[in-house]
Amino acid sequence: MEERVLREISRLNTFPAYVYDLPGLSEHAARIRADFPHEIFYAAKANPDPEILLALRPHVDGFEVASGGELDHVHRTVPGARLAFGGPGKTDEELALAVRLGVERVHVESVRELPRLSGADVLLRANLPFGVEGAALAMSGPFGMDEPELRRCLSLLPPDVRFRGLHAHLASGLDVEDLLKIHCQVLEWAAEFAPEEVNLGGGMAVDYGDPLWRFDWKAYAEGIPDVPFRLRIEPGRAMTAHHGWYVTDVLDVKQTRGETYAILRGGTHHLRTPVTKGHDQPFTVLGDGGRSGTATLVGQLCTPKDVFASRVPVRNLAPGSVVAFDMAGAYAWNISHHDFLMHPKPAFHYVT
């Protein structure tokens, strides 16, 4: 944890709170930009906090949104930014908004979207039958179209809807080697369609078991073959996860049936990530004194699923201890069920 982050945390006087390291995020995004020579659109769904979007804007080519709400929010927060609009089940109102706001690309997920578009530039999203080993999440089912349906879309394009290329985000949570296997297959398949561009989506891994590990963007870029069309990716989690902390304090430490539990202010209604992904959220206990050994860190919710980390080694844990959960910069606050039990919401602080 950078000294500037520790200083910000030391100044907190109410909990819970999110702390975002904007200089760290900018430095990380700049390194990705330097290592990856193709287009980068940040997937706003990972964390649409306005300060996050503004910190990323100098280092990305644009933003990908997946709802009318995200589209309106990003358009207002970073006016003039290039936008791409994807996601299944787009409504008439959302499609009309995309056209009205001049979205650069609409990712068509179904043939039913075509007649409801007018004056749009589109990528057709493919749901390809490629093997996805080791993926944290396989993006199949409602996402994209099988090849016959995709070809049907090509034959049904309205006169004022322009085919620009293909989109194929097939899996998430992959390391460089596995991601390149899929992306090379996608690029070989896509060449037949003579697209202007291909969007490979995101899916770059982060490792919640090792907060210091980083995806190797340079190796990934070097492994992508030369192609006669423009390439774009849509990273989200791998850009912002490492630059946010959920910080709270310990309300109680208790033992029951031979196990130690630390009850923290807040809970997974603020930080849903560990429950969603089924892992122990990495953390640091700040301060001296208290219990050392093994404990389960839980929140205040009336459910046994409100668990941040289960049976993990702890040091200096006592009522009043401050706990900073790392890797809370993506798919954390924005995917959490904030209003369950109506506990107070966290404050947000920004290292600048």
C-alpha cells in the first residue's frame, strides 16, 4: 500500500469508507497504454465513479457502457469521449439514446435490435464455440449470436445501419497465455468477414490471492498477431481493481464453537466482490495490539453469507482495529446491494 494511501486512511474519522488512489490508477493506466498499441475502451461497468472515469480519460481511447443509465452517466461525466454501447436486452429507449448521443459503436447482440436502430455504426457480437479453459466467467448464453444468426444480421442490415466489424468477448479472468489462445482464434475466424475492426472485449485476470500480481500487458500485446483491421479491447477490472480500498473498523471479536469471528462495520452490501467470486478479500489490519491467529471477518448483515474472508490468518485484531480491504476498485460498491438492512452508506475519499 502506497504511503499516500496510508496517509489518507489515517485521516479517516468515520467508517466504512472507500479510498481511491487516483495517482496510482493514472500511473497504472499509463503503463497499460504504453504497452498496448491498439485501442483501449474502459468498461465502465467495472467502476463508473466519476473521479475514476476522469482519471482514466487521458489514457484510454474511449469508454464501453452496457445500459442507458451508464451511457447517460458517462456521456455527462466525460463529455466528448468516444463511446461504445453493448449488452443484451437493449430497449427502444436505450437504442434511441445511443443514436441521439452519437455513440460511436453499438454492439448488436440480437437480430431483433437491427430494425430498431437508425443511423448507427455497429459491431455484431459473436457467441463462438471456442473452448474457454480456466475462465472465471464464460460469457455465453444471452451474450451475442451464433454464427448463422450473425450472418443473418449481415443480410438484414437496414440501409442506414453500417456494419463496421465484430465483437467477441468470450471469457473473463484469464492470464496472458489463455487469453491469447482465445483471441488468436477469434481473429482468425473474424478475417473471413473483412471487418474494419474487431473488439476482443476484456477478461484480463487479476489475482485476489496475490494483490501484487499484475496482468502482463506487454506480453499480451506481443502475442497478438498482425491483422489488416483495427483492434480494440475493453478492460475493466484489470485497470481499476488495485487502486481502491474498502476501509472499516472492527465492532466486536467473539468466539463461537471454537472459531473466532471479527464483526466489522458495514458488510458485503458495500463490498460484494468476495461473495460474488467466492474468495477471501485481501486485507491489512492497521494498528497494534489485539488478537493474532485465525479468524473469519464478517459484516453486520443478518445472513451467514456476509463474509469478507473465512478462517484467515490475522494479527493485531481487536475491537476498534481498522481493516483496509485491498483490490476494491472494481465490481465492488457499484455491484453491491446497498439498501439491504438500511445501514449507513460508506463515504468516498480520493487520493489526489
